[in-house]
Amino acid sequence: MENGALTFWEYALMVSLPTGLLSVIFIVTVAFPRIADVERRIGTAGKLIDSVRLSFGGGPIGRWMRSLHVFAFFAFRKIPKYGSKISARYGDEVEPLSLSLKLWATFPHIVFFLSGVVFFSVGLSLDFS
């Protein structure tokens, strides 16, 4: 940092942390009713999503854990060969879900994980001396 000017990477570091924190707040407050709707539709009895809903409840940590499991269901489905077997443990998509509901369940988590990758990779690579 010369003459007090911040570089692009320093701005990226400063923006990524609040972005990740705001995405968590967004997930457990604004997006959660739609995520719960997705959870209700894919969380068939005896599957992991159903047991997580009963175990963690509706508090902030419970909402976060429940939304992570719904995201994992959609994320594992995209893994070739073994993904469908893994996602079948989480739940079943009995009725087709609309794209907007899938985006409510996945996009905020993608923002959270990408901001975490940026924060840690840029933070570990910068020289602060």
C-alpha cells in the first residue's frame, strides 16, 4: 500500500467479509420462508432433511443448518455419477420445483461460499507488512 491508496485486492478483502455476513443474515431472515417451502417439498419422511428439521428447530442456528442441508441437496445433485445417490439421502424432489424456488435455496449460499473463498484466499496471499 503506497501513499495510502488501496489496491483492488485490498478492496476485495474489505468487501468480501461483510458480503458473507450479510448473506448469512439474508438467508436466515428474508430467504428462509422460501427455503422452508423447498424443504417441505423435498424433505420426505425418513430422509436427512426431515430429521434435520426436527432436530434443529426454527432458531437462527437451526435455520442456518436447515438451509445448508437444502443447499447441499441441490449441490450434490450436480456431481456426476455419485451425486444422485448422495442427494437421495437428503430427500426427494417428488414434485418439480420452480426455478425461482431453487434459486432462493442456492444463490445466497453460493454468494456466501464465494465471499468466503475470496476473503481467505486474498487474506492469506496479501503481505500486510
